[in-house]
Amino acid sequence: MKTANGQPLLLAIVGQTSTGKSRLALSLAETYVGEVINCDSTAVYRGFDIGTDKVPKAERRGVPHHLIDVVEPTEIYSAARYSNDAAQAVHGVTARQRLPILVGGTGLYYRALTRGLFSGPGRDSAIRARLAQVSRRRGVERLHRLLARHDPDSADRIQPMDEKRLIRALEVYMLTGRTLTDHFSETQSPISEYAVVAVGLRLPGDALRDRISNRVDRQFDHGLLDEVVALLTKGVPLEAGPFGGLVYRQVVEHLMGLRDLDETRSLIVRENQRYARRQLTWFKKEDLHWLDTPGEHPDTWEAVKRLVDDLAATPGG
């Protein structure tokens, strides 16, 4: 699918958690003969299904999905790798004369693909060891406060407990004297030839809170605890990247006896709400068409369809 002046189109459905992005993407894929490309940093890992709300294969309505279950939990999957893989997927979908539909809520992955990503200097073992020592002695929150002092934009997008990414952001600043945010501003997208129709889904606080709470209930009802136990039983180490992510980190802590089940469920809801606020802060820096209705609502589908149809029909769009 192309614009009136021949540019290939990419449709992106991003925004806050629990807003129905995946369901909307499926409906749009059926409408436009499209294929879905994942933009969630945990859904790339095999075995981490319930806590990421992956759409089961039986419910994908025959729509191909890309960049889901592509790496083992012990692998390191960076935003740079995602950018390369997603660009290949986008070009492949276009080559099949279908519409690529990017779906998810990981802001860094979205920016890496649509704006490009700063590859950065090589690893500095001494700096990393020093920062890791700060984290051990004073808590990972100290790293987040240090980053907020020098690079508030990066601090907004990186979760306060994400030690790996906090260390990398601080490492880049210490090695180059410039923030990741500054470096990102000078990059180029690997899909720069595309016209991107980018839609952000967001909901008012009460509505979003209810949806998040219902989502967490579903995850536990569908066997979230059993999923985590099975992963650990298979030998996936606690240090594996996806175990540090939202939902999985709290469940692991519960299994280790840190808090009871009710407290764990409540904590996951609260952490999802905080994450949704960070997503909103992050995506507000992007050029999105914001919609304040859930993805399942007919008005949402109609609004996105108008955006796509208008761009495809308007010369110079």
C-alpha cells in the first residue's frame, strides 16, 4: 500500500498499555490485507506469553505476526537489533504488497525504527563495574537519579529498576560527554522512505485503571504463576532479561517469598499504571495522531481508517 505519490506506507499502533492495540491491529490487518510487526520488548522472547498478552496463534485470524518469539530468554536483544530486524520485516511485508502494521508500547523500539538509533561507543568494563557497584551499595534508584540529573528524557523512558539500560545510558554520557537523547537526535531511520501513519491510544485515568486491573486478573486466571514456574523449572535463570520486566519481576519476587499473592497483584496493577504514565510521556515526544478510545471501539477503527485512506489518496501526503 502506498501514498498517492508512491511512498510505501507503514501503519503504527502504539501508546499506553491495556488500550487494545493488538485487537485494533488485527481488525486493520483484515481491512487492508496487512501483517503485524511486534513493538514490545518482552514479546520477542520465547515462553513469556501470558505476562506480555501475546495474541494466541488461534486468535490471530490468519494474520501473520513478526518479531514474536524470535529469541531465547537468555539472549540479549537490544533496540539496535530490533531496529534492524523490524526494518527487514517492514520491507518484507511491503514486498508482498501488504500493509506493515507496527504494534506495541515500547517507546525506545518505536523510536529506533522510525528515527534510527545511536549505536554508541563500545562497552567500558571499568565504568560499568563502577556503576554496578553504585547500584549494589546505594540501590538501582541511585542510577536513575543520576541519569535524571544529566539526561531527563532518557530517565523518563527507562524504568527506574532497569539497571542494564540505566548503566548503558550513563556509560554513553560518561564516555562521550553527550546524552543518549542528544545522540538520538542525529540518527537516521532505516525505513526513512516510508510514510508513517502513527496512532497513539490513550485513555483517561479511571478507564485505564479499570482495564489494567482486569488485564492483571486475566493474566493470573490464565496461569501466569504456572508460566513463570515452568520457565524457572526449564532452567531459565533469574538473571535472564525478560525476568527483569514488568509483571515477571513482581511474580518472581512473590515466588521468592517477598510478598503474598494479593500484594503482588496490587503491585503489578500499580506498576502498570506508572508504566502507562511513562509511555504517555515518551510517546508525546513523537508525531502521533492521538485517540482517546480503546482499540476495540468502532470509532477507533473508523478514525484510523480515515487517516490511512486520506494519506493514500492525497497527493503529497
